[in-house]
Amino acid sequence: MKGNLFVISGPSGAGKGTICKAFMKKHPEVYLSVSATTRKPREEDVEGVTYFFVSEEEFRARIARDEFLEHACYCGNYYGTPKDKAMEQLEAGRDVILEIESDGAMQVRSHFPEGVFIFVCPPSLEELEARLRGRGSETQEEISSRLEKAMSEFHRAKKYNYILMNDSVDAAVSRLEAIVTAEKCYMPRNIDFIDKEFLK
Amino acid sequence: MKGNLFVISGPSGAGKGTICKAFMKKHPEVYLSVSATTRKPREEDVEGVTYFFVSEEEFRARIARDEFLEHACYCGNYYGTPKDKAMEQLEAGRDVILEIESDGAMQVRSHFPEGVFIFVCPPSLEELEARLRGRGSETQEEISSRLEKAMSEFHRAKKYNYILMNDSVDAAVSRLEAIVTAEKCYMPRNIDFIDKEFLK
């Protein structure tokens, strides 16, 4: 059986990065895709682990060579998901997680409707604002831009399969684990087995 | 938030009863619907726990009063799900499980497409046959009738949301727990929250 593609998105500050990190700690059998980006590394970034950091010129060349599963420009920086590695892992039967912005998620959805699209949601608007301010690495202008972007992302929530409430990281990770397990039982992924074993 | 209705079905011998029993032991917060039936009690039956045993006359009267969520005649006996109790529990926010035959499941689906329909599947045809024979409470004729019925049920598997493989009871119960949790995150059940909290 092929692996499933889980696309985890949601507004900046909803906590998708934290959830994915905690999930991956418990599930090294899952492949977490590493995005390429043109944004400047922050202190906590590790090349090849948090992102692949590339120049804008290189990024544009990769777009031209159709090497991204999705790509988007967000707050002046490019972000993209390398295609080859994710496809390899799925074919080999490994589940793959993409943690990406919603522009990218919608691109992936148009090419992979069989993917599982998960919208990470903060418990409240107040909490979202507090998280964005608390991060401390953005200017006021950047925070405002992210909040505005967040609002447009909520309008897209209905295009996802699941809403993953991030009221606590542990609870959100448990829900994500349940979604990953439940999707393995999803009928369209298992109907071939029924046909072959019982209706041959 | 209202409870979710889980309809668990599948061929006789697939193990849906065993799975539900084991699940309920771990999850007394869920309401397991008790069916009414006209079949004769077996030794292990307990009135009001395994079934409500009623006469055929009484059963027909209840059908006439529209008191069943679904009902079916199976191997010469009537089986039906009392409507009022299940509806009450859902409204009160409690998840409800119906363990019923597939004729009934399809009836429920036509009235409650928002229900979660789960097809319990034995690991192989050989295993299914062995389980039916091993039960020992049926005549050869009854076993043949159940096997024939089983085949027609596999044709309906594609009308369910999930295929729950019963290779081991523990594994099947874990998968069922995951489905119950994942369904709470299902987008259509959460989009009102997004609308109210973030897009008001």
C-alpha cells in the first residue's frame, strides 16, 4: 500500500510547526518534507533540517525545471516543496507530511486530491494574535501582514479535510495521530483489497 | 457539539460484535445502541443488554409506529434499532454506535448521510469461513446462508466510509478509536466554529 500525503497548513501562529515537530519526535517512520526557501535563516534554523536555504536565482531555476510540488511567495520570500523526495517516499509506502502555507496547500490539492488536508486552528483569535506578537522575531509591519494573511486563510478552512484544533500541543498531536491512523482505514484506500480477497 | 453516529456493519463472522464489546469496555462514554429482535435468545444473551427480545407481532407494531431507525429481516428474524434513545444521545453530545447488518446500515445512510459508516472486514475469506464454522451455534444450512449473505455484503463495502480490518481485536479497536477521534476533527463538523470565532 502506498503512503498517504498529509498536508498541514493554517495561519502563521496557529502552531503547525510545533505540532509537526512533536509528531515527528514520536513518529520517525513518517517522512517530514523539508521545504526550500529564499528567506534569510533565523538563529534557530538548520540548513537541510528546518529549510533548504537557496538564492532567489536558484529558486526560480528550480521552478522552471518543475522541481516543486508547490511553491509560493509569502511576505516577500519564496517557499517550495521539493517534488522528487516526497514522491519517492509515498511510492515506498511511507506517509509523508508537508507543513506548508495555504497557497501551497491549495496547489497540492489540485494535483493530489487524494492527499489529506489538515487546517491547524488556534483556539481563539485573541490567542492567535498573542502568539504572533510573542514570537518577537517580526516587526510590527510583519505581524500585521501575517494577521491579515491569517484572516484570508480562515476563509479557506472549508477546503481542508480536517480542522486540527491546537488548544494544547499534546492534544493536537494525539488528534493528528488519530487522523493518520483513520486515513489508513479510509474506504477508497482499501477497496482494492476487498475486491481482490473477497470478490475475485 | 452534537455526538457522531457510528454505524458498524460487515458480514456475519467478521467480528463486529467482538470489536464493539471491546471498544465499549474502554469507552463507557459512548452509547452502544441495543437492537430489538424477534430471534430466539441464545444462552449468552441478556435481555436489554445484547438485545431487546420481542415477539413478531410487537415488532410489526413498532414498525407501524415508525419507532425504528432501521429494521431488517435477516435469516428469518427481525432486527431493528430503536430511534428515540439514539437520537436523544446524539443531541446530548454523546457519540452513538450502532452495530447492525448491512441492510440496516444502508437504511440509516439514506436518512443520516452525516453518519460514519464502518465496514468490519475479516483478514481473509478462509478466516471468515473458519469463524462462521467455529461459532458452532448454526446449522450447516445457516452457515451457507450467512456465507452467501457475506458475499453480497462485500459488494456493498464501497458504500462505507471506512474499512476496519479485524486481523486482531486489539488492533481493530485501536483503529476504531482513531476513527472516532479523527471524525471529531472532520472539517464539516468544525466549520461553524471557524466561522463564529474568526470570521464573525
